[in-house]
Amino acid sequence: FDELVANDLLGDLEEIAVADKWREVLPPAIVQAATRDGKFYAVPVNIHGINWLWYNKQLFADAGIAEPKTWPEVLAAAQKLKGKGVIGLAQGGQPWQERSLFNSILVGEGGTDLFYAVYRDGDQEAVKGDKFKQVAELFKQLQTTVDAGSPGRNWNDATGMVIGGKAGMQVIGDWAKGEFTAAGMTPGKEYGCTVVGEGGYLMGGDVFVFPKNSDPAVRATQLKLATVMLDPATQIAFNMKKGSVPVRLDVDVSGMDACAQAGAAALKDPKRQVPTTDFLISPDLSGAIDDVITQFWNTPAMGVDEFVTKFTGAMQTAG
């Protein structure tokens, strides 16, 4: 995106953004992500919550487990399920999924301030602190509740394990909702969804950009399409299919499912509007940290102190 804007290859959308008051209805972090040099160059169309916990309600009921409110409760639930012969946590074994799980614990148990300290501020002392180590320990303990088939598994296959009753829970973005819907399941009935902890709602999402074009007719059509994409009716219809929530904070979500309504409600609180690491750190640093998280997850002998050392090392070399 930076390269496309810097090389003058995208048409700016500032004209329509001002007319339709985008800055008034979009979360500030999304505005920042879609603008360069004070102008919109992208149309945000949704917000994907990254840190959702999905669970099989029947398995929870059979085991006498209530919906977890904290990450220690998630761990306890996973261990209890494992003790009853059920896989506690269905985990896809790919670096981005392991990173998503770690960051979900970081923001939910460590808190938003710690999340920002690590990823926005690059505070290595925060990584060395007790709270970060507690997060790392929880992450490590959760690994003991997954099955041996986890390495290399795709996210949707892990979702299928929860749907089929082979596993109790999965931590993944709200795109997983499509898998539950396709299986004929209803949120709040056959499966549950929650964002664990009091930290932020980790925001990702999708955008559209338009190539720069000197033809007035093409330009007019681009702007018209941008208007349609952020129209409240389009926002509802699109996000009901996508599994995400509207990027506009002013639309009526009462007709959406329970998970989407919960996500939209969380986003009403500006303190919970937390951008994912893609918004905050360079691709190089992201890749380096992914490597460290994956190594920690997949190496039983690696302790928390060694993980912290490797994590801060990645920050020093790739930051």
C-alpha cells in the first residue's frame, strides 16, 4: 500500500471520504491505516475480530464448563476437556495461527497497555516484565491441550474439529463463523463465541483500492463504487456473508447474528479498538517474531526466559 501510494499509482478517495464523513463513522485506527498524507487511498469495508474464542456448547455442557471469561479459565477448560478424552484446544499449526493465539492472550490477559508497549512502542523492558512472562506461560501451557495432529493444520480443519465435537475450543478470527454457518449451526445454540479478557478487540479487515485513472467516467465510477461499499445497507449485507462486522460504527446491527452484535458492541468502546500487529510493526519484524513464537510453541524444552530472550533479540535485529 505504501509503495502504491508513493509511486502515485492509486486514485485518492478524499473527495468522497469528506462528502460521506468517513472520519466520523470509522474507528481512528482504521482511518490511519487507509490514509496517507492526509488523504484516503483505500476503502475499508469490514472489521475482522482476530481474538475470538469459539467453543462447542454441548461439549462444554457435558463437562460442566461455563463460558471462559479469562485466559486462565480457558486453560482450565481445555485441561478439563482433555481429562475427559476430548481435545481441549483445536489449533491450526501454522505460524500466523500461533501468532494469533499468542496475541489474543497478550491483549486479553496482559492487557491493551502491554500489547501497545510491545508492538507499538517496541518496549523491550515490557517483554522482560512479569506480566509478559505470565502470558507466555499461559500460551505454553495451552500447547499441552492440543493434539499431535496440529502441526501444519489449516485453520478451517481446526474449526471442523470443534464443529464435529472432536475438540472443545478454537481461537481464531471471525471468518470461522462461516464454517459454523455452513454446518447449520447457530451461535448461542450449538456453539458459543466470546472475546476473552478485558483487553482490546484485535481489529483486522479488508480494503479496496482503485488504480489512478485520468478518464473522468472511470473516475466517477470508482467514486460511486466507493460510496456503495460504505453505504450502511451494503455494510450489513456484505458483513453478514463475510462473518466480519461493519467498519462503520453507526449502522444498525440488530439483524446480525449474536457474535456480530457482540463484536460491534465491543467496538463502541474506543479503548477496545486495538489494531492487529500488521498495523503496528514492519513485515520484517512480524516475520522474525512469528519465528520466535512458533519455535516456543513447538519446542517443549524451551522455557519462558529463553523465549523472552529470543523475542527481544528479534526486536533488536528486525525492529
